Amino acid sequence: MEPATTRTRQTLTTGSVLPEDADRAALVARVYDPERGGPCVAAVRGEHVVDLTALVPTVADLMELEDATAVVREADGGRVWRLAELIQAPADRREAPHLLSPVDLQVIKAAGVTFARSLLERVIEERAGGDPAQAQRVRARIGQAVGGALDGIRPGSPEAGRVKELLVAEGLWSQYLEVGIGPDPEVFTKAPVLSSVGTGADIGVLGASVWNNPEPEVALVVDSRGRVRGATLGNDVNLRDIEGRSALLLSRAKDNNASCAIGPFIRLLDEGFDLDTVRGLEVGLRIDGPDGYVLHGSSSMREISRDVLELVAATYGPHHQYPDGHVLFTGTLFAPTEDRRAPGEGFTHAYGDIVQISSPRLGTLVNTVVPSEQAAPWTFGVRALMRNLAQRGVL
């Protein structure tokens, strides 16, 4: 059997990583440069990646520019790398230039239970107490009681209130249903600043978890004034057994070493890629296990229950500011129920799984699943970034 790192690199080509219309896209990358001992803000131009750090020391700075798209497309830069070489370099090799997560100083936020199908799976996790063996029984009961009552329902509407009354009467009301169809969405902090990993890197699943799955999502990149400046792909890894035991364990379930992947690039909004385009994005998922197991999935942003700007407004506003901007995971439709290990237990990851999250307009994010405890430790934080940029004379 081939090592996971070898199999991961075989999936990474310029053709698979780039959006299908890359020649018309304004794409932002971050590159680890071993000669500088730190990250570079870069523009993807065809099969080349151009260093823009002398102009904008951080991606957060770039997002504040009114002419960010023009800078990415046209500005003179410094060093130039070949994209093919960057994506083939193992992400944990400090001596080789490679792609990083394309965000840096932005706070990483996530909206939960924004799709009806995944909403019901969160309720199932809760009712099953995090026990995958109980999931099938609970799923059947909830499906019988709810049916299609949640299809097309607008959260916070009178119709949502009537569905709530029905579920309360059936003894099925849940905190997940409250944020799924109630007036206020769930928004939480997914990961610390600078801790996300990029395409080609390992992604971590806590070793104690026995029931977990990827969460393929579209993530919005928002500036300090609450304006959506771009979009990218993300994997908001979900530990179903741990969160299912108690929603108060959300931090343990969501925020672990290497448990947040973002990339491959940020696509800036422009005349050919606007918010309406984002609202219609299709997201695909493929999982290739080390034993030959293959799982396909897909979701559509058209099925989201809250508009993306509603999610942004719930995150940023008079009640909460983000001076360095934020990245907002918008939620996922994907909640795999296909049995993998035992009948009735549904899907869970195996170490060595290669997870590909793709969208034609955003490219492909590829990661390999490992225990969080064995993923490369997170050592480059805000102080290290500031020291590095100062030493390079770009601050």
C-alpha cells in the first residue's frame, strides 16, 4: 500500500487545484518560503505564483485594499514560484517552498446547522448521545416524525414556529433545531488565528474520537468593515461522538491541532465572481481510504437556510468587530450516513483517508487524515509572524 503522503501528492496537480476558469480569477495564496523563514502573500497567475509581500505583508492587509483585485492581477511582485512545484512539496517539509492556508490574521469563525439535512444529523448525534451504534434507530424515529417539514423553511418565520410546536409535542425539540430554524444562527470560533492548514497538509482528527467526518464548506473572507471580499473552501472537521455527548464539548470537538483546513486559494470577488455566484456554488467531496474505500458527496449553496449576508451580519456588526477581518465557514449540507465499519454506525474516518473538497469556481482542497496528536505541531503564531516580517523589513 502506498504511503498517504505519496497518494496525496498524486492527487495534487495544477489542473485539479486551480478553478476551471483560473485565467479569469483573482487568486490569493500564501507560500512558505524557507529562504525567508516565513510566509509570503502571493498572487496565482496561470501556473506561476508571484510574491506580493513587499506590497502587502499579510493577507489581512490585502483584504483592506479597495483595489485588491487589481493588485493581485497586475502588481509587480518579487520572487516567482512554479505552482506545480509548490503543490508537490510536502507541507511539513520546512526546507521546501509550499502552499499554506491562504488566510493569516483573520479570526476563523464558523456557522453551524445551516442546512436542513445536516441539521437533522446534529439532532441525531444529540439523541444518540454520541454513540454511532444508536444513530440508525434515532434517525428512523426522527425521519418519521419530521418528514419533509424542514424543507424550504425560513429560520425565524411563523412557519418555523409551527414546526417547533410540532417537534415539542413529539418530544423531539433540540438545541440544534433552535439554531437551525430559530431566529439566531449558531456562530462559533472554529480555530485560533494562524492555526489553519492548507492544501496538501495533514488534517487532524482527535485520537479519542471514534465517530467523525469531514465538513466540506464554502468559507467567506470578510474585511474589517464587514465586507465580503472573497471566498475559499474549508474543512470544518466534525467529531460527532464528542459533540453528540454534549454541545458544551463543542470546543473539544472542533478546535484541535490541524483540525481546520482552508484553501487552496482565496478567490476575490469581481465582475465575474460575485456574491450571487457564491450563493450558487456547488461543492463536491471525495474520500479515498487507505484500504480502497471511496465515498462521494456533494452539496449546493442554493440549499442553505440563511443567506450568506445574514450569517455575516450575525458575526460582525455593532455587537462584535474584527479589526483584522474574519473568515466565516458557512456550514455544510454533507452529513454522511453510509455505513463504513459496521451496519448502522454510519461513516467515520480512517487514518490515511485522503479528503478532496472541490468546487469548479474555487479549485480543490486536498488533505490527509491523521490523529491530531500526530499532525505537525502548530508553532508559528502571531509573535513569530511579526518577528519574521520585521526581520524581512516589510512591516
